[in-house]
Amino acid sequence: MRPHFDNDQDEVLGKAYDGRLVRRLVPFITPYKRRLLLATVLLLLSPAFDLAGPWLTKLAIDQDIYPVHHKPNPGGLGLILVLYLLTLAGGFVLRYFQNWHIQHIGQHVMFDLRNRIFSHLQRLPLQFFDTHPVGSLITRMTNDIDALNDLLTEGLVSMIGDFATLAGVIIIMLLMNWQLALVALAVLPVVGYVSRVFQRAMRVIYRSIRVRLSRVNAFLNENITGMVTVQLFNRESTMFEQFDRLNSDYLGANLRSVFAYSVFMPIVSFLGAVSTALLIWVGGHGIISHWGPAFTLGALIAASQYTDRAFQPIRDLADTFNTLQAAMASSERLFGLLDQVQEPPDSANPVVLDKVAGKIEFRNVKFGYKPEHPVLRDVSFTIQPGESVAIVGATGAGKTSLISILSRFYDIQEGQILLDGVDIREMRRADVRKHIGAVLQDAVLFSGTITGNIRLHNTDISDADVRRAAVFVNADKFIEQLPDGYDHVVRERGANFSAGQRQLISFARAIAFDPEVLLVLDEATSSVDTETEALIQEALERLMQNRTSIIIAHRLFTIRHVDRILVLHKGRLVEEGTHEELLNRRGYYHRLYQLQYQEQEAAV
Amino acid sequence: MQNLKYLGPYLKQHASRIVAGLILMAVSTGLSVIQPRFVGDAINSLRHPSLGHLTFYVGLILAAAILQALFSFLQRSALNRVSRLIEYELRNDCFTHLQSLEQRFYQEMHTGDLMARLTNDLSAVRQFIGMGLTNMCMTFMMLVVVSVLMVTLSWKLALIAFIVLPFTTVSVVVLGRVMQRRFRLVQDQFGRISTQAQENFSGIRVIKAFAQEDREIAAFSKANSEYVRLNLSYVRLSGLMWPIMRLVVGLALALVLFVGGLQVINGSLSLGGLVQFTLYLGMLTWPMVSLGYTINQYQQGAASMGRIIEVLHRNPAIADSGRTLPLEEVTGKIEFRNVGVRYDDRWVFRNVSFTVEPGSTTAIIGMTGAGKTTLMSLVPRILEADEGQVLVDGVDVRRIPLDTLRRAVGHVPQDNFLFSATLRENVSFGVDHPSDEALWQAVEISQLGRDLEQFSNGLDTVVGERGVSLSGGQKQRTALARAIMRNPSILILDDAMSSVDTHTQAEILRGLQGVMAHRTTLITAMRISTIKNADQIVVLHDGGVAEIGSHQELLNADGLYAKMYRRELLQQELEVEEGEEVEA
């Protein structure tokens, strides 16, 4: 058995610069342009302080310690020391504040981006979430935004700061002694080339390390969660063999990175030695052979120190290309998300109903997730205030879609849906959902407390309301048995509650919001014991009392308790009436009943 | 330190590599330390204008540099692999050990916690080994050799270096610790905002249905700005690190230039010597800094190793003992003798005794929490009884080799676990050499066959992590096929068909009857109607066996079982009545 994990992140390598993307990035940075300007100035200034050291060394040697034309001057050394210390202090301050401002900008740009994307996602139609896995959305919010932060805090710093340092080194050396500058200019490109080759190799290696590590971890995770299954089926040794294969693949990738470093680091230090040797040889030659006044011991030593200082910026610049590439790929993905079309805006002059009676009317409704494939066709019916209605039909008949369009998760293509005679498209979505509450198929709980799950973030719902809601739906019995009662911690996805308990909590949530119309997706509850099942049914019954309610029924029990049943078949309303009426009619419902519900009885 | 001694055996395994690496390191250190000397000599040679001398020393520099590059390459390839190799071995050892640990361990320990130990902790240990091995040894060698050379050049300058340079180590240690603490806060907050986003996206239907979008955005924004605040508080410190390093090194250089310059002027030091000394300063910087890092990592490495050892040294509670009896084949007689199981201080049940004859079917019925799953887990020794005995074929399960015992059992658990592999691989998971014939038979009995058209690649369809691409019923039927495929003497069905619709369930039971006839079956279900044809029904209630007998016997006894059955019938009877009424 081969493990199939789909963790290979889409790291398509693309351009390092894309004008279109950069133009879209600019507005995220403009709010911080003053600070950015300041940071850039600091960034350009700091090389001046950093590069003073070798120059001061040259001055000390040529004028004070080892002057050619006059006697040594110990007094001058004191001045040099003071200057040296001043430039050190200046460099320290500049570098710290430059970094602080850049990071400050980076953090705030990331903050804006995260908020922007999160808010954008909140307004996307449900369809988007049906087709995009949550994991990839989280990756957008984390890795891709981080990549943009790298662009700002590393890419930009490297491009401006390192470039300034390099330019400074070259200019100073040319002014100091152009022959020695040429020597440095002969070595530095080699360093750049070697670094670039190395970075490119490392990029591939790092990628394979990441991919392989995530395979190891996914396999590990799966085996830990399924360990009992592995043990029960005596698969320990086969699983170990597979694990060992993944683990040694990962080791292999790591060893390749060790090798790459083992080659690269000695080469770089060798190049350092070569540049020193060449400078000494050329400089020494110049001094011995009196090539000119620029050939002094101080110049020679300073040149070697300057060349040394150019090594790190060159290595950083070699990496900048990777940073830019990653940032472009990430911003492409991020803008892809931001380009997703949001739900159409609410009507400009929305009809606001304070309280509704709860009359619902469908008029020739046509709807499809893709307009060319309608799932509901020409559906018309009216539900009176306070009436309870069940919708039945085979899988794919359009029951769930009917609930979705009534909540305005999707807008219909033809016809009208009216609430108290008002087209719901003329109302604000939030208002529609305030009046029409829904209990959804999978009872989703959020991490937090039980109270938090019942009232969500709605502070209008008091603790007392929460309790009342829980009592109303029979949830209070198990909640009060918990050590912390209503403050009991709910873990992610409500993992610490049974399916039945989760369902009761989601009923309580619906009741706490007290909508005039209630939609219930009543999933056939599996693994719920008879006791809890009875509680759920009782709660359902109470939910429907005195409230317009539409329920998608999977239980015969609920069908028996509603005022009327609507039968959907292939997107059309084919029959309606009470349970008895419909059975008597011996039409589609009768067949459906025999197929879906009577088998329960056959088992008895 | 206590924890780190467990690394001994791993290190010993690579002793020859480590020794070779250290020797290479010594040579390479020697070759790098000699270069500044040649530089100094070259500069001093300029006093006597002879190109020959100059070229000679420059040649020496290059020669030493080439040799050093070579030895440094060899040393790195020898030594830097060690930490990766040990990481690999540790990870494998952990995995093997985890396989020997029992279910209870996994119930106590969260998956996330275990994963953290095998990922973060393991990598902290690896970093410590890597740092400790290379950097500590390198630092040590450098410090000893360079210090001696420095002192011989000028003890005054050496004193400056020894006073100033250690500030790099100190600031790494001091700053590093605070940074680590702040960074942990950053990571925690990062975890919180990811979870918040994740929960929001997964629960978007609820968010929208309750019109909570704006409030969610506000809550997210709040967590987001806290994240920024923590990040900036980290940056405020971390931004100090490199400027401080540069400041300290620059200070040392400046002071050496000043004092050394005076020494050159008064003749106690050559200019070449001063340059040589400056180069040594540069050589010491990185070892000093990395010493600080290693000191910080030591604590973390030791703590991480401790957490890994906790896993590695956990004794498997369920394993073959020295007293195992060889058992060729299991016919499938099961006997519970006064069995009791407790979780912590609470007994789930006690004094449970009954016998299941080979080839018969026994159902276990009871409310949620009565201990049905617990009881069935005792047979394949997923769990062990705290008192009493469970016997298979008359032998205490603790004396049957685990491998033999489990091979005899086909287990379909309540929450079945599928692997991210193809359907075929999942069904034939428990068989060493799967035959197509057996595979198709299992697929057919479990009624999985008719679903296959739905899948693009039939049996070769990948089911996704934990079988996400399958419906609940399909998952259960795959798990069922997996158990049937093993052709076990004992079949355990633990509420195995809860998500299967009643119609299919009936067909599966019909298909199973052929299979069950030859084997012992233990079954539980939420609904009595599923299991009422069992040869024997055991009712668990209130910490023990309340009733035992066949369906009819138990109904006649008119006890708990009869009450439960009536209750279950109530709603269905009502509906039947009504249906018949209408149809009549």
C-alpha cells in the first residue's frame, strides 16, 4: 500500500517581477509611505557608517602608525578611536531604527491584508466554500501573506540596503586605489555567481525537504490516529516499512542540503582567501615597485576589509531573486482570492420589516447553482404564518436547495420568494436571516464555551436567554451535568460532545436568535441512543410550535407532526397535503414512503 | 543533562564518523588559523622590497586556503550528517515504539501532543546535536588555538579581545532567552488566529445563517491586531541582536587598532602582527556567537529530549509475556470470567461472565456508556481487563501470542478508520497476500459493490484522508469488507452499520449470515431490531450484566430488555399502525 497524501504545495516558479501584481500591491503600502521613506533613507545612510571602519583603519595606518613621509603620530590615534566609536554608535542606531520601521510596515501591511482577505471571504457566496478546501484558504492567510512580508522586510532591504553597501564599497575602493578596486571587482562577481548557483540548488532541495517532511508527518498523523486499526490488523511491520521509506526519503533530501552547504561554505571562504591573497600581492607589488601614492599599507589593508564586507550583501542579493519569485507567486494567489466575486450587494433602499408574521410564498421559482442546470423549476406554494411544513423527496430532489435560497445563500434565477409579501431580494441579507433562522444539517460547533456557541457573538442575547433556549430544546439536562455547566469548554468542531448533544446545542442556538420562521434540516441521526433520540424529537416538536417552520424530514416521526407535506421530485413540486391525504392519493409520496420509510417498519 | 545521556547510544553508533570528523576539523582549524600568520608575514615582508618574499607568502596563503577548503568540505560532510542520521533513527525508533503502545495510551495522549513531540521536539534535539557537535567542538578548538596565538602576539591586545568579545555570547544568551519567550507568545497567537479562520471557513454556513459576518470580522480583527502587537514586541528585541553583534565586534576592532597601533609605533608589535591579530578577532566572532546559541539550545534540547523519552520509555501495557502458549488456530470460543474494567477510579462494569460458543452470535445491548465497546475491545486485547479473565479457546488471552490472537479477529469499530489509500488497498488492508476472489466476495457481502460505479476509478479510487470522499455508510461498509476479507474466526461488529440505511443493512445482514454461520460473532447496535436474531443477547446495565438470553427468552422475562424493546417499538408501531390504517 502506498500512502496517498496530497501535500505537494503548488509552488510553481514564476516571474520575479510582474508589473501588474506590483501595481496592485502598491495600495497596501501607500498608507505607510512616510515611514517607508524614512526607512529607505536610514537604509541608504547606514552603509556610510558601516563602511567608515576600514577607512579609519587606513587613516590610522598611513598617517599615524606607519606614515611614509613623516614620523609616527601616536596622538592621532586617539582621534581615530573617537571617530571610530562615533561611527559605530551611529551605525548601531541607524540599523536598529531602519529595521524597526521596516518590520513595523511589514506587520501592518500583513495585518491589513489578513483583515482584507478575511472580510472578503465573509462576503463570498457559499458556492465558493463548496469548491475551495479550507486548508488551502488557511495557506493563503498564512504562508502567502508571510511571503509578502518577506518581500518587504527582506527583499526590499536586501535590494536597497545591500545594493547601497555594494555601491559604497566599489565607489570608495575606486576612489582609494583603482587597481585594487579592479582586483575586488574580479573576485566579487565569482562570489555572486557561486551564491546564485547555490541558492538555486537550495531552493529545489528545500522544496523537496518540505514536501517529504509533510509526507512523513501526514503518515505519522494518520498512523497515530489509526494506531488501533493497524494493531488489530497486524500491520505494524508493513506500516513501519512504509514509514521507513518516507523517513529515509526525507533523510536523503536533508543530506543533500548538508552536501550543498559542505560544498558552498568552503568555496566562499576560499574565495575570501583568494581575494585577500590577490590584494596583498597586487598591493604589495605596488608598494614595492612604487606604482603610485595610492599604494600604501593602509590602502591594502582597507581594501581587503572592504572586499570582505561585500561578501555578505552579494550572498543576500543572490537570495533576493527567490524571495521576489515567491512573493509574486503568493500575491498572484492572494489577488486571485480577492478577485472572487462577492455576493451581490444588498438593495440600495432595502425594505426593513421590524417583525414579521411569517408568511412565505414561492412564486414560480426557478433556481440552479449553474443557471443552465436548474435544480428547482417553477416551484410555487404558500405557507401561512405559524404553519409547519415538511419537505420530502428523494436525494437530489432539490430539498436542500430550497432551504438555501430561502436563507438567501443563493439568489434565484426566475420567480419570487416573498416573506410577508416582500420579495426577499428587496431586504438586506442579514435581515432575511434574522427573520428566517436555520438549523443546519451538520451541527457545527465552534471552540469556546457552550454559552458562546448558543449566542455566537451576539451580545443582545443574555445569559438568561441562553439558558431559556437550552431548557426549551432539552439541552439543559446534559449541560447542567457538565463540570462547568454553560461555561464548559467546547473543543474544535465540538469534538468533546456526542452527535446528539451537538444537535441539541444547535437547536438552542436557533431558538436563542428567536426567528419568526425556522428552517430545519433534520439529518437522520446515527449513533444516537434511544434516550437522546427521544429528547431530540421532543425538542423538534417544540421548535415547530407557533412558528412558521419548514423542515426537511428524514424521520417518519417528524412528517407525522407537521401540518402539511410538500413533495419535491426532480426539482418540481409534485404533491402536497397531509401524510394521510398523500398516502391515500397513492401517488409519488406513497411510493417514496414505501421506499424510504416503510423499511424501518419492515425491520420490526 | 539527565535527558541528554539517552543520546549516548545514538552517538556511539556514529562514533567512527564523529572521530573522523573531529580529526578533520582539527586539521581544517589549523589550516585556517595559519592563514592570518601568512598574511602578517606577507605584510611584514614589504619592509624589505623583494617581490620573491611577497609572492612566497601569498603562495602559502593560497595553498593553506585550498587545503583548508578541502578539509572543511570533508569535515562538514562527515560531521554535519550525524545529526540528520540520528534524527532519522530517533524518528524510526519512536514510530516502532508507538506501534507497541496500547489504545489507552492514545486516549490519554492527544494526537496533537504526540505529533508535536515527533516533529518540533525531534527537530529541537536534532538542532542541539548539530550545534553541539559542530559548533561546540569548533568553538572549543578555535578558542584554544587562537587564544594561544593571540597571547603570543600581544597579551595586551589579547586581554582586550577576551574582555570585549564575550559580550557577543552574553547578549545572545540574554536576548535570546527573552526573544524565545516572546516568540512563543507570537506563535501561540498565530495558532489562535489560524484556528479562528479555520473554524470560520468550515462553519461559514452557520456564520451566514445567523448573519454573524460582521461580528466575525471584528473578532478576527481583534485577534489579528493582538498578533501584530506581539510580533512588534518581538521585533523590538530581535532587531537589537545584529546591531549589538556589530557594535561589539567593531568595538574590539577599534580598541585593537588603537592599542595595537601604539604598540606598533613603540615597536613592541609589527604591523603584520597587528593585521594578523585583527584577522583572529574576525575568526573568533562566529564561534563566540554560536556558543551563545548552543547554550540557549541546550535547555530546549534537553527539555525536548525529555518529552521524546517519555514516549520512548513508556512501557507497552499490552504485549506478549514470557508465558505465552503457542496456539496454532483459533476456533472461536470466547469466555468472560468475572471481568471488570475501570477508567481511573470508575468501574465501567464488574463481574461480567458469559460464554460465546464457537460459530454462534452474541449481541451486546445497553445504553450509551454501558461499556459495550469496552467489553468487545477485551477480545482482541485492545484493552485489558482490570479483573477477571477473558479466554479464547479456553486460553487466557494474555497467554495467546498477540499476533495469533489478532489475526483470528475481524473488527469493525464504531468509528471506523480508513487510510488515505485506494478502496482496494483499504479493503485488503489486513491480508498479507490478497486474492481478487476474496476481495470481490468481501466487497459483495458488505454491499460495497453497487457503490463502485459512483467512483471514477472503481476499487482503485483514492478515498482521501480518513476516507473523506466517502459517505458515512460507504466508510462503514468499507470497514466491514476489510474485516470480512480477513476471514476471521471471530467477527466483532461494534455498532458497525449505524450510517447504513435500513434497506442495505438488511441485505448486509443477509449476506453476513452465510459468513457468520462459520464463525463466532460479537455484535452491538443502537437498535434492538438489528440484533434480535442473535443466539444470545447480553444486556449491560449499571456496571454489570443485567440480563442474558435469547430475544424471546428476554421478552418473556419482561425485564429491562423487554422495556427497551417496547420503547423502541413504540414510535415505529405507531407509524406502522397509521400506515396500515391508511392503506386498509
